[in-house]
Amino acid sequence: RRAGTDLFAHRRPHSRMNLPVYRVRPMTVGDLEPVQAIDRLSFSLPWPESAFSYELTKSDHSHSYVVEEDPGAGTPQVVAMAVVWVIVDEAHIATIAVHPDWRGRGLGKLLLRQILADAQDSGMETVLLEVRSGNQAAQGLYKQFGFKVVGRRPRYYQDNHEDALLMTLCFNDESELCQGSAEAQALTELEE
């Protein structure tokens, strides 16, 4: 099953006239240019240009998403993206970002909600991701959805050697990853 088959549409309630509609849908090869632009604008270590193409055309384990703004009469514009790797019963959010000009409109939440719905519908037991230890905004979003810190990857990011926090959401509390070690519990308490 490919990404975004259960599409969510979201209207932003900031104006009564011509409210934009945002849709989560599967990424296509035609989206590569705006997706790469979002990646470059969002991360100090963007993916190589060939990476998104590989995920779309060669990987059987990748589910790639975009959020597009449909302005009504105009051309829809890609404003957010994500790539999720599905391995056995785990979904790993490899990357997720909203274009800087569209942040603060709930689009990260909309995209994450779709990813989690698809993961749960597909029978995934856990969803995991890495996030910079200093990225409080992203951590806050993930915690709203029930993600917990279960580990730390020291000096994970090559640009500044910042640690990555490994965060996990469990749909099945019996999953081994969700059982949690004493170390993971201590990390969760430190982050709260």
C-alpha cells in the first residue's frame, strides 16, 4: 500500500474567503524539485538529489508523502514532504519537513497524522524517528502524538555533532521496542 491512500484535507480557518485546502497525497516524480527545495531550506544536511528519486522509483520499502496547497483556481503547490521506511512491523520516519513559508499552519501535524494513520492501518507496531536534541519544536509535535524518547545517538549529526534523540510511538505496547529499558525511561524523564 502506497503513502497517502486515505487522504486528509484540511482547511485553514484564518479567513472566510477562499480558504486554502491542504491535501496529503503520495509523492510523485513530478514533485522532486519542490521536495528537494523544502529539504534544502529545512535541513543543514539535506539529502543528496538522487535520494528522493531512489525512494520513489527503486525502494519497495519507502512511502513518500507531500502536502499540497490547492489555492482554488491556481496551480497546487507542494508545501511539505515526508519519507517513511516500512520494515517488517516498524515505520521509520526518515525525513519530514514543512516549507519555512508555510510553518505554523498545522501542516506538520496534518502530515504526521496521515503517516500514523497509514502505519496503523498497515499493521505497524511502532513508528520511530530521530530528531536533533535541540529541536524542541519538532520534539513537542511528536510528543503531542504520543512519541517517547527511547534512546540517544551521540554526535549523530555530522554538521555540528549534535546528538539525535530516538523517539518511538507504539501501537502495540507488547512490542519489544516499546517495553523500554531503564535507560530509555531515564531519558524520557530528562526530556520532560
